[in-house]
Amino acid sequence: MWKFIQGVPNPVEKRKADRKEYFVEYDRKRARNFSAKWTENRTWLLNTEAGMICKWCSEHCHCSDPKSSFIKGCQSYKIDAIVKHEESKMHVRSKEIEEQLQKPVQKSEAANILVTLNKCNTEKLEKMFRTCHALVLKNRPISDFMWHNDLDEKKGIQLGTTYRNRESSKQFVQAISETEFQKVSTTISKAKFICVIGDGSTDSSIKEQEMWFIRSCTSGVVNVHFAGVHATDKANAENIVKGLQIIVQENLKIQWNDFKSKLVALSCDGASVNTGKKGGVGALLKNQQPDIIVIHCMAHRLELSLKDVLKKIPLYQKVVGTLLKGLFYFYHNSALNMAMLRNTYQALKQDGEKLLIPTRTDGTRWVGHQLLAVTNVLTSYKFIVGHMEQLVETRERVSTDSKSKARGFLAMLKSRDIVSFLLFMVDVLSPLKYLSLMLQEEKAVLANQHQAIECTLEAVKKLKSSDGPFLRKLEGKDSYHGIQLTKERIFKFAQQSVLDEVTLAVSKRFSDFCQDVTVVNATKIADLKAWPEDWELLKVPTLSK
């Protein structure tokens, strides 16, 4: 266009080399720095002393060019250089590798390929694992694993011939236990505080064993997990504590120092080896963790309370120790007596009536076992009495031993004192059973037990002034026909003695719930039901001047 302007010469064009020197000189004069804005949505971009580096390409060098500036360090602090590297094939490949690594192993492409290739074998192993898991849960021997597989084959389930042996089943059980213990370890690592629950037992080989459970609370969720069983030659406090340490380190894979730093409580029975103040398990753990609290098992306390009453009430011993236990063994050890009882039931039953077999009173269900034994005898009272009357008849050809036992049982069953005491026991044991179930709950907390214990004691004390609903059934009904009319002096005396002794024994066993200096009593503040509903009651009273 310059040729159309008169008197103006054409400008001299700059050479390419001159333009390049110009931009080089411009970059040398301008100071460029790394901008933090460039890292937005670019987690791979890092600024180091050597320059800008791509984190993904550096970590996956086998898929990258080691001579790339973003691996050695790019000192050209320009957004154009970053965009150019971001769009390169090397970076795109590194990004794909990084995304695959971030996915869980179970969802990765490699895992999906392996699952597809081994789908048939995986399905077979899954069935075998479930069989081993069921055997352990039901306390069955490992030898059952082989015939269970044979049974599955008969059902049309293809398992193949591999792993169908005793050694493989042991490996399956070991793998299952390691997986479950890993879950327990993860739960404990997330918890801030934990409590250990221990109890002793004797296995079939007459060897002492200690079972341990871990109780924790994470995000408001209470968990109780099985930690393991440790066998010991001598069940003293030192060996029990060592066994706990071995279980924590070997089963849970947790360092003992980390474990005991979270330990705040120990719950166990009242044996001296556990709760002894000088040489018990709690005392030894307190030497390592001074803040630990030793708590006697709540359900065990309640059971001991009833045993304290049993020692002092003669009628209680006669009913529980002689009548209830005697009836259980009378029918449990004789198939003939059981068959005759069922025949009597078929002859005397009416609509809605059912036969309940006498059970033992000293089982492992705590208070519930005694209540079940009493309830069964009262429910089947008419049929048991009818069977006993049949045995004492002269025309019956039964053994002398059975006939003499039947006379003794029949005399007790027709005693008004005995029947009244049986009905009275149902009224007393019902609230105690409810308390026992609350104390045995897996997620029970101490704060909720204050009100439960108070309500149970109030229910027992109420029976002093008025008979319970079961004892009132004795009047005006012919369900307990043939009982001897006595002055009930023995029962009345035993009734008041039982109520007094139960109240005293429960209050004594749970005394730490009432003492102000105990931590157990301080947990009452966590019971929201005990909080006042009126704001005026929450105000601190002021002293009058």
C-alpha cells in the first residue's frame, strides 16, 4: 500500500532472525514466575526448584519420554507450555494409568478380566468357603467338610475335585478368620476408646481358655467384636494378661502400646483372679493403664444376688433344689416317665391347654432359666399331678424307686405353701428377668441401667404390700385342685424373707450405682430420660441472704 502514497518510501522488512532475536531479548528482560492459578484443575502440576514437573508422567516413566522437559523440569513458565504438555500423547497415557490406579482393586479392568477368566473357579471356591464358614459357626468338626461337598455334588452343584480335602478346609477357615480379624482391627483403629470383655471356660480337653471381646463406639454406633481365645496351662492373672497381649498382636495385628492407650475399661466376672485389687487382671492392667475402670459383669451380679437369697430361704431351696430339679431329672432320665406324662396329657387336655416339659433351673440363661422351669411346671401342673397320682396307685406296675419319688413329688405339688411359692416366684422373677435381658444387651450402656435397676427394685418392693398377678390366680380357680389347706405360715414368712433378701442383695451388688464417688454413678448424667423437662428445674438455686 505504500506505493500509493507519494513521498513515502517503502519500509524495510525485518528478517526472521531479527524477529527471533527481538523475542529472545524480550523474554530475557521479562521476569516470568510460576502462577498458582495454573494448578486449578491440574493436580498433576508441581513447581520445584528444577522447574515445572508433571507428577503423573514422572511416576509412570515407563510410559513417558525421560527427556521431556516436564520430567526434568520445565523452566518456561508459560501457560502455552502447560497446555501443550497437557494435550500430548504422553500425558494422556499417564492420566489413564493414574485413573486406573485410583479405582478400587475390585473395580479395575485387570480385576474384571481375572474375574471373567476365573469365574467358574471362583464360584466353586465361594461355595466351599461358605461351607467352611457354616461349619465354624455351628461348631461342627472340620471332617464334615468332605461329606458336605459330596452332598452338594448330589444336589447338582459342581465343585470339581480340587480343594476337597481337610487341609484345604483349614486354609479356608484361616483365610476367613484373617479377614474377620482385619475388620475388627479396622474398627478398633477408628475408635478413640475401647473396652475389653473377658471370660474363662474349659474346653473338652480340660484346658483353661480365656475368651476376649472388644467393645467400641464409632460415630455413635456401638460394636462388640470377638478378639480371640487363648489357652493357658494356669489361669492366673499374669498368664491371662499375657494371653490378651498375644491375641491383640497376633490376631488383630495391633501393637500393644497402641491398644492399651485406648483401653478405658475391663468387664469380667467377680472372680478374684480378675477383680483382685492387688494381683488381679484389672490390677495388672491398671499398672500399665492407670485410667482403666474394672466393672463386674452386670448380669453376673444379678445371678449372684439370687444365689445369695437361695442360701438363706429354706423354702426356696426346697422348691428349686428339690422339686424343680427333681422333676427335671425324673422325666429327663426316663423315657417311660416321659411317655406316660404325654399319655396323661392326651387324656386330660382341654382346648387351648399345652404340655411343657420340666426344665433345669441352673442353666446358662441366667434368671430366665429359673423362670422357665417354674413356668413349665405351673403350666403342666394338672398333667404332672395326674401322672404322679397314677404312679402311686397300687395296681400300677412301676419300680419302687419311681413310686417313692412320685409320692414325694405329689406331696410337694399338693402343698399350698409350695404352690403359692411357685406362683410367687413367677411374680418376683419376671421383673428380674426383664432386668437381666437389659443388662445382657449387646449395645447396653451404663447410663440406661440406672432407671432399669430402680424400676426393678420398685416392682419387687410393691409385692410386699399386694400379691402379684400370678399369686392371685390361686384364689377362686380349680387349676390347682387337691392342694392341702394350711395356714400358710411357712409361705408368708418365706414371702417376706425373699422380698427383703432380694431387695438387699440387688442393692448391695449394684451399690456402685448409688455411691457418689464412683464413675458408674456419674454415668447417670448421660441418661437423657432422667433430665428435667422443665427449664426452671435446671436453674441453680441461689442462697438467700
